Amino acid sequence: MIIRKAGESDIISIHELDRESTKYHEKFDADFYDISEKWWKEKKLSQLSAVRSKRNAIFVAEEKGRIEGYVWVFIEKLGKYKIGKIQELSVSSRSRKRGTGTKLIEKIVDFFRKNGCIICETMTDARNKPAINLYEKSGFEKVGYRMWLKIDSKRRFRPFY
């Protein structure tokens, strides 16, 4: 398996992984992951912008010419510090539990280190136990909780319009 920086030609494969990942996440929150085609188009444009950026990066895990996972990261400045942030990490269902996620994390930690970041952080759904296990196995620690209360049960929360 090769871990490398993504190029523009990888966006279609990354997009396919995104769609697979959305189906996986629907079991946690079907409303939240009900995503419109307009949103998918905008996300593709954002990812294309990220592969062209100096402050963002997308790394892909490639095996036998096929993209099996990706991680989208960016660097944020907080005062005099640089914080490495994981925007998204996705691994195809056929490549889970084979070290793909771990290799992607190792690559971005090295990327953040070389770019002077002091910490790396991410968020994941509390119900996504495989992701939590991956991050903890890679040395991440839980440092807080993001919580929400659904006030209006009749309306759907669809931030992805």
C-alpha cells in the first residue's frame, strides 16, 4: 500500500469513498447524513481546492491502482501555534481492519510535524466505535464532549442541504 498526496485525478475516487462512508454513517443519524446533490458538488469543489492548497492536504491510500482510503487535513493558526486538524478520514469497507487508517494517520502526523504543528485534533461521532478505536490506537486522547439535544423532533437536521 502506498500513502501519497492526492492529486486532482483522485477526486472522483475520493468522492466514491465519501458516498460509501455516508451510507455507513446513516446508521448513526439518518437525518444528518441525508445529503443533497448540490452539497456533493460543493464538497467535490472543496476537495479539489484542498489538493491545490498549501494549508490543506488530502492523502490517499492506494493499493493496486485503487484508492482504498483518504484523509483530508488542514492547518489552523491559534495565536503563535499551529494546530493540525483532520477534516475527514475514510477507508473503504474492503480495506478496514487492514491498517489503512493507521497508515493514513501516521502520514498526516508526519505532515503536521514537518509543518510545525503542536497538536493534531479531530472529531468523530461518539457512536462510531471503530473510528474511536482507530484514533485511540494511534495515540489520540478524548479531551472533551460535543453534545446536542434535538429540540424539535418533527423537523430534520440537514446541514448538508
